[in-house]
Amino acid sequence: MRLLLFAAVLLTRCARSAVSGHGDVYTNHWAVRVTGGPQQADRVAAKYGYVNLGQIGSLDHHYHFHHSRVVRRAAYSQKGPHRFIHMDPEVEWAQQQIIKPRVKRFTQNEPNSVHFNDPKWSNMWYIHCNDRTSPCRSDMNVMAAWQRGYTGKNVVVTIMDDGIERNHPDLVQNYDHLASYDINGNDHDPTPRYDFRNENIHGTRCAGEVAAAANNSHCIVGIAFNARIGGIRMLDGDVTDMVEAKSLGIRPDYIDIYSASWGPKDDGKTVDGPGPLTKQAFEQGIKRGRKGLGSIFVWASGNGGRQGDHCSCDGYTSSIYTISISSTTEHGNRPWYLEACSSIIATTYSSGEFNERRIVTTDLRHRCTDSHTGTSVSAPIVAGIVALTLEANRLLTWRDVQHLLVKTSRPVHLKADDWKTNAAGHRVSHLYGFGLVDAEAMVVEASKWTTVPPQHICTQIPERQTSINTTGCSENPGQHVSYLEHVVVRVIMVHQRRGDLEINLISPSGTKSQLLAKRQFDSSNEGFRNWEFMSVHFWGESAEGTWTLEVTDTPSKLRNPEVLGKYTERYNSRKPLKKPQRVDAYSSWDF
Ligand SMILES: *[C@@H]1O[C@H](CO)[C@@H](O)[C@H](O)[C@H]1NC(C)=O
Ligand SMILES: *[C@@H]1O[C@H](CO)[C@@H](O)[C@H](O)[C@H]1NC(C)=O
Ligand SMILES: [Ca+2]
Ligand SMILES: [Ca+2]
């Protein structure tokens, strides 16, 4: 209390002294008004020992006088001869210049310098976090990337979903039929199927986030508003391994980025991932896509937070070939739908509680919506940011893009109790990966980036069940892993209640990553049969030394699933898909 009072008194006194002018710093420059012309001004200046430096800008009769004998930056106004200049009949007015403290208002001026006529531009709060009144204190710096000239030109993005409304007024300009296909209808037109329930709004909403046209007096501005955008309609029908594999393989030399905001059911009890065809499609994509640089697959991490789901049980988000993206609310809080896991790379803003804002984007039937939600929002935002990044450097490989996200994403004010710094100096969390994306840092780093060396894969079969001593395959130069990227642990585990298991992995450097958290609704007795857990938390660390796997079994008492499960359908904007599970047949760890 006393300290506060004291501070208040000080403030008052500062304010008073400013008014009375006591703190002013005087310079040796004068502004002088002389109406008789420049020659007269020169004469007046010489009379009192000044030099006339000429007219002040475009102000007639005003001259800049300089006096070299005056102490620079004096704390008092000049007396003596300087008093006489004020009394000279040829001088109408004179003023010694004082220093006026000026602070650069970067955070206010820069965002305001971009203005679009799109009606929802000002509602795109997640682009305006630098505004002083905004509750989102840290910015994704999308506008700063635009101001550097990156808007997604010549980059091609596609949305794998329930179709996109290609003639939507805000999409038609950037729509690209070569980046589109209809797997469900087996033709080239990805237009969604219209029904009275508007079941197929999802793809159109995601597409606008990426590449809605800018300054066309319609709806919003896409993150990469000059990128080309297509849609692969594949969720409006039976989804099979083949449907997925086909979708991932549409024109891989033409399409740069595939964005997916769907996955297995987020019910907290499913363990499911890509089948054999889809696994191959991912591998083909990163090997042959983009003429060998590798397709970029961006994936929503999952919306099963309220069901206690964990995205390590979703083989799409935990694949090393996908960039798994999480969400935070406008206040940097953990959204109720968030699923934690060790494969999440980065995070964007999205919806939160009822009093927190949602995302504005294009909607079905040529409309515009301000209620796009969940991790569905986040994958397209990153797809857009990666489009800006590829425009900055067309030669980035699929791994370069992941490295850039690891390097540039930041924890800022995102609230999580598990932020830690790994041995390579990266701060990382199971809720947010490496943190909030930074579009400007992405384009800046990309433009000077040197492609990382080829990927090495070191595979080890453990000598004991829960720990492994590895050299990182240093005996084999073609496999030697000097700096870790992804660590994959393939697990066979038999257990009567899978949801009671928790798995942690500890690296030789001592970094601990949670590969699996308990899931209260998962009462399956199937265990894990060659399931692959993946962690990015060891990024940049050394592989060499002893790795420890900690498996904890805590028998739980089930709560009533009906009560907690009732929110699932209403809010599940990350579309679930149903599909049988498959099992592969060997056991090892991949670094
Ligand atoms: C958008 O268009 C208006 C004219 O309608 C123009 O004044 C403005 O500069 C444009 N904004 C941008 C960012 O290009
Ligand atoms: C790991 O292997 C190295 C030799 O490769 C050996 O010196 C060391 O003692 C081993 N450590 C453990 C914990 O097994
Ligand atoms: Ca628009
Ligand atoms: Ca999930």
C-alpha cells in the first residue's frame, strides 16, 4: 500500500514539472521570423553571432538560425546576447528550440498502415493483436509478412475436406481448378453438396482463411490472399484408406500445401491412423511432391479436449510427415477442445469460451461467418503462413518448413504449466509445441535459409523393454543422426484397460516428453499393437546415450461418459472419420 502511494505522488510531481517547463532541454537552434527577405535574415543572424541555415521547410519568412557558441542541450534558456534578438525590430518572433521527447509507436503505426475495404477486416482480431486494445497480446505477425511483400503469389494450397464453394465471391478470384478434385463424386468439381442442415460448410470455411481475396469489398482477407486455392472433396462419403491416399496424391507437383482439418473420432477412446495406402501416399508426397522438395501436409491436432482425448492416439497428427497444429484462445488460454501431445509443432489463435471471439471466414451459400472454431481453424492459418514462407523461398524442403516453424514459433503469453527448454535451447510444451506461429519471422528466416542436410534414419531394437543405449548409429555414416528431429517409438503393449496407461520418454540430455496421457474413456483391452508415438520435444538434441521409456499404469474409476461426452457432436468442427484399424508387424524405435 505504501509503495503504491509513493508512486502516485511521484507521478503527480513529474506531471507538474512538465507543465512548468522545468525539465526542458534547450538546443542551439532558433526559429526566427524575419519578413524583409533572406538577405535581411542573414544580416540579423550575423549581428547576434548566428548562422542563417535558411528557410524552415515551406514556411515563408521563417529561418533556421544556429549559434555554435551556445552549450548544446543546455537545461536552461539562453540569456545575454540571445535576449537581444527577441528585441530587434526586424525580428517579429524568435524561439529557441527545445527537445521534445518522441517515442516510436511501432505497435500502433504499423498495423494501421494496412487498410482493406473487406467488411470483416476489422473483425479479424487475430491479425490485429498489435492494436493496444486487443486482448491477444502477442501477434502472429501476418501483416508484417505482407508488408515485406509476401502474400502467397504463385503458391498453391488445397483443402482436403467436404468440398469448397468455388464460386463464392471471396474465393472465385483465387480458385484454382488444377488444385481441386472431387474424390467423392469422381470428377473435377469440388463444389460441396448442399442440404438443409448445411452439413458441408467446413471446407469452404477453411479455404477462405487461407486465400480469400483482399480488398474486394467482400467478407475477409485470407492469410495468403494472393495464393491459389483448391479443394479436394473427400469427406462427404465413405472415407477409406484409398480415398485418403488418393486425396494426398492429387497433383503433387502442382499443389504445394495440403491442409487437413479432420481425423479419427475425438472421443477419447479411439486409436487410429493412416492405413498402408495412406502411409505410402505420405511417403510419396514428401519424396516426390513439389518436384522432390516434398509436399507440405498441415494437420489440425484434434478437438477432443473435453473427452480427455490425447492426439498421440491420432496417427495423422503424430506422423512425422504432417505439421500438427494446436490452438490457443484470444487471451492465450487453453481452449476446452485442445488435445495435448508430443507431436504438436506450433499453435495459432482460434476460438475459446463463449465470451472469447471466434474466427471470421467465408461460408457456404456465398456467406461470411464469424463463428469458425476449434483446431480446424488452426491448420489453414498455418497453411497460409507456409504459403507466404514458400513465396519467400521456393526451394524449402518439407523438413526445412518444419525447422523454420521450430525456430520461429514462440511461447509468448500462452498459458501452460509444462513449458520447458530442451537441451538444444528450444522452449516446448505438449499443449502448444514450440508456441505461437510468427509469419514475419518465417518469411525472414526462409529468405536466408540453407536447406538442411539429408534426413538420416537410425533404427534401434531395444535390448531391454524400457531403456535403450544408442550411439545414434554413428558407426554407419548413412544413418548417423547427429541432431534429432522426430523421435518415433513403436510400441507393442498388452493391457486390460488402455486408458489407464501413461508413457513418458526421457532423452540422454534429460528432456522428458509425455508420449501418452491417461484417457478416462478408453476402456479398450486391445492395448497398442505396433503403435507409433512421435515426439518433437527433443528437436536439435543429440541422439547418443541412454533413452528411458517410463510406463505408468494407474487403475481408474470411470466417471459417467454420458455426462462428459455430450458436447462432442455440437462442437466437433474438426470432422471425425470412421475407419477400421490396421496392424503392422515389427517393433523398433526410429530417431
Ligand atoms: C484497398 O482499396 C482502397 C480503395 O478501395 C485503397 O484506397 C486501399 O489502399 C487498398 N488497400 C490496400 C491495402 O491495398
Ligand atoms: C552404453 O554403451 C556404451 C558403449 O557403446 C557403454 O560404454 C555404456 O556403459 C553403456 N551404458 C549403458 C547405460 O548401458
Ligand atoms: Ca475479401
Ligand atoms: Ca483426437
